[in-house]
Amino acid sequence: MTAELVRGQNHPLSQARLEIRVSAGTPIVAAATLGDEDGRAHSVEWVAHPGAPTLPGLEVSRQAAADHRLAVDLDALSAEVHRVSVLLALPVGVGGPVSFGSVAVPFVAVTGLDGTEVASYTITGLDAESAVVALELYRRQGAWKVRAVGQGYAGGLAELLTDQGLPQAPQLATSINSAVVEGVARSLQAPPPRTPEGDRSRQTATSALGPDQSGSPYTTQGATGPYPGAQGATGPYSGAPGRPDGGASPTDPAAAQPTPAAPSSGGPIDYSHPRRQNAAPPPPPPTAPPAEPGQPARPVAGDATGWSMDERLYNQVWGMFEDLARTTAAYRSAVDFADTRLEKELDQVLSDPRSRIGGQGDAARETAQAKHVQLVDQAREALERDLVQLTAEAEVVEPALPVAYARWDNPAWHAYRVPMEMPMAFRLGDLQLPESDPLRIPMLVRLPLERGLWIDAGRTAASDDSFADSHELRQLAMESAVAHTARLLAVHPADEFTVHVIDPAGSGAQALAPLVRAGVLAAPPAVGAAGVADVLGRLTQRVDLVQMAVRGGAADSLPPGFDTSQQLLVVNDFPHGFDDRAVNQLRYLADEGPAVGVHLMMVADREESSAYGPLLDPLWRSLLRLTPVPDDHLADPWVGHAWTYEPSLVPHGSQVLEQVLAQVAAARAKYR
């Protein structure tokens, strides 16, 4: 049974070979010091850190990361060693946060080699500290124990190492930071191959609402059914994390074998969607800090289940989404009951002739209305209580979100670095309900996309109130598409996402300018009927080729130089420039492309394609409809509320889009 430790608590260790897993919401440095009976480190040779990651019986990571695994073999430690202290620090000189008080709380777990968790500790209460002793393994009377420490140091690694008894602490801290900076510089040039373990670590959060595989947790109002997830999986908010049977443990020797990368010269390609794979059970979530007596627990960013902080934050956002849906449903149900009861009581008063004489009827009506007010007030009080708690949680979670989940105005973008692996999801906008204004829930969609996106450039009830000129609405729709495209480019590794654009009439040139100037497109936007035919022909051929290779079990026989990256096709002004053949190719890409890494984003007004009649109805239904302005057209998968969707747009006058695209372009240039 897992022991969830609080600060100062200890727990016995029955195994000698252990892993210490660290999860945080931002890249941190993990190190460890060896100590004697007094807890003192004798020299720099008693410290394992990114510049010298291996000691007898101890190994740490070589670079800063949001998640770490430290290997410990207690039997291999020297007889002089009586203590192993696990140190965490924020890196210096890489543009990240400067204190643990501004990031999500770190979570540390001690596990066996089979992944079984022995003890865990959520390090709460940190503020201005930039380094912390997370926990320590110590020997007492021949037996080893783990103790939750949580001792922070505002002076950083230098102060921490000095407290460990090292006279060379400032010099060692400087060398550790230098090694981390060098590791960050190297990370853009040679990202390691992705492993099955890395894929499995993102698989616990799937919906349990049906066997369909449309891939989006949101559905358009009126569509057939809510979010369909993996068949037989357990939903992330049904009381337990998703744990499909048969999932391999990340420490399983078979699972630990790396998957060969797919180089340009040809190699095995895995186009299977992560959600269709089995998942290992995640560790328990961190616990919230103690609350005042009689008060609800204070929220903590990342207190959901998951192997990594990104996964825990993703699950937490979905938990907030469900909580808001259900508490609003309870409020609306209570108000409906009060209205029905009032109507029934008033009917009874009016149906009795005796109540129409004198003040008896007036008194009955006043009593009924007073009961109605009381019931509505009680329902509103319960709703307000839940909204206060959800708002407090949102205020903690939003600043802790990684760039893939963050709004464009989040400071996390100022520390942006091109990632080495794809995140489990990305943000498309925000969702809200009328009763919860101004609370917004991030709209997160899993990656890779299993469903195309349609930015509706047509008029809606909301747009009719704000836009007199349809051209302005089209421009805003294209700007929204560019923002989504830029985010997709930013959250993928530099060589794993390729964007093609079809703009037959060139009407999107102004909105597309940031992508064109940065040089992040595969080619200039295709114009005219010939350009449409060329791009669609190449992508259709790609889908055919990969499908044949995968179905024939010969994915490693693709031609040399074949681009194995995910492909995104952005189409503007559909159906302008499309003939019947091109329309059929587009439908084919929408249906068959996602399974083999070809995805679609359309900017279109459905009314303009009405001449095709019902031929295109399956196309529109297969795409997730978004709008460039707030519109209440999305439904949740639990109670089916009509949620108002707000697109994620770059703030007016901000240079963040250009800065991010410049980094993406620079990283992509290293692979050419």
C-alpha cells in the first residue's frame, strides 16, 4: 500500500533497488547528495548532478526536465553513506521561473523497479525558494527509510549545497547550472527517439461514453451523441483514472526497449493513435495543503492523476469542466423544479372558487411565491459555493499550464522552447456557461488530432450582432486558423509537423503573413485551381502509400526521404477553386487522413457550398466546428449543456506569435 507522506513523516523501505520519480509543471534540475552519519557530504564527488550524473548506486538525469527518474541501488552504496538526499532546483540562465511559488507544486514518488509505488510526497508550502531538498533515504540501525523533507532555500543550489556541508558549494552550483544550459542548447539539435514508454505515459485520460473514435471531447449541438472515447476504457472523472487491463508498466523490460526512429532513409513508422494503446496506472495525485477548519480544501495545480505534470493538469482541467457542467445542471434542475412547483400551486389556488374571494387567494399566492424564492435562493447559494471553489482552482491552475495548454497571454510563452516530444493535448480556446461568467474552462483537445477542424466563416447569431461586414468576419476566421496552426507548430518537435496551405483566391494572404514570413510552411500557399489540385494530389497519394504500407505490415519499406512527420492541410475559402474531383479528394483526406498522420483545418462558410447539397454533409459532420467569435454551439459529454466557445487568439499588438514562430523556424532549419 502506498504511503502518502507529509513533511517530516518517514516510511520503511523493503527494497534496495528503487526509482525516484519527480514530476513538476516546469523544467527543473534533479540532483542527489550522499551523506555520512551526520548527513554531511564529504566532497563534490558525493554529489550526482547533470554534469556528473552517475555515482556508485546512484544515477540522475543529465538535463533539466519537467519529469525525472532517479535510479538508486542502496546495496551498491559505500558503507560510509548513510543518507541520500534528493535535490530539486529551478535552472538558472534559461529564462524560466525563479521560484517554486510561481509554478505547480512538485510531486515525488519512490517506486520499485516494477513501478509499484512505495511512498509519495507533494512538496507544498514553497514560495520564494528556488531549490529544495525533496526527500531523503536514510539508514537507521541497518534498515533504510524514506523521509519527506521539503526544506527550501531562497538562495538556490549554492545555499542548499552549503547546508549539505560542501565548502565548494558556490563553484559546484555554477558548474551544475552550466551543464544544464549546455543541455538546453543541445536539445534542439539532437532530440532522442520517442519510446513506447513516452507514448504510454499520456494515455490515462480517455472518455468512457461510447465506442466511437471521433477523437474530440466536444460535439456540436444537435450532433449524434457526445464525446466518444476508447471502448471499454474508464473515464478520467468517473472516480478512478483510466486503467485498461493489460497495460504494460513503464519499467517492464519489454516496454523499455526504444522504438527506432523513422529517419529520412526509411524506417518503421507508428501511425497508431496513443489513445488506442494500453496504459499503465498513474501514480496517486498530490494532496492539497491543509485548509482552515470548516473551510474547503485549498486547490493545488496538478492534483489529478497522471504520470506527468502535463497529464495531471490535463485531467484536472477536465475535472473542472465536469464539475462545472454538473453543478450547473443541478442548479438548473432545482430552478426548474421551483418553477414547476410554483406553477402547480398557483393553478391550485385559481382552480378553487373559494380562494378567489377575500384575501385567502392573495395569501396563498404570496406563500407559493415565497417558497419559490426560497428554493431558487438555496439553489443559487449552492451554485455560488461551487463557483467560488472552481474559480479559486482556475486561478491556481491557469498560471501553471504548459504552453500547449496556456492562453497566448500566459507568461509561459516568454520562456518558450521548441519541445522534444509532442504533448498529450493542446488548447483551442475557452468554454463558459451563462451562470458561471466570468469563469472560463480551457478547451483542451488530444493530440494527434483524430478529427479535423472547421473554423466557420459564416454568420451566426453572435456574429450578426458584432459584424456588419462579412469580409471582416472571414478575416477573423482566418486569423483564428493561423493562431491554431501556430500553436500546433509550436507544440510539436521541430521535424515532426509540416503545414500545407491552400488559399485559391489569395484572400487569406494578410492573415497568413506571419507563417509565410517565418518560413514555417512546407511551401508558399497554393493558389488557383492548379495549386489546389497539386496539393490535394500529393497528400492523397501520401495517404494511399502509407495505408498500403501499414496494412501490408511493411511500414519500413517506404521510399527513402519519405517525410514521416504529421501533416496539416489548411484550406481557406472552400469551395472556391475546388472542382468535383478536388471535393472528393478533400472528403477522402478528412475521412482517411488522420489515421495516417494527415489532418485537415478548413476555413469556410457552409452556405457557400450549398450547391453540393447533401454530398458534403458527412464532411461537415466529421469536423469539429469552431467559430472566430464567441458562440454557444458546443455540448459537453455529461449533461449536454450548450457551452459558449471563445477562440484562443493572440492579443492585439502582441509579438508573441512572431517570437514563437521565429524559434520554430530556427529549430526546423537545423534539420534541413
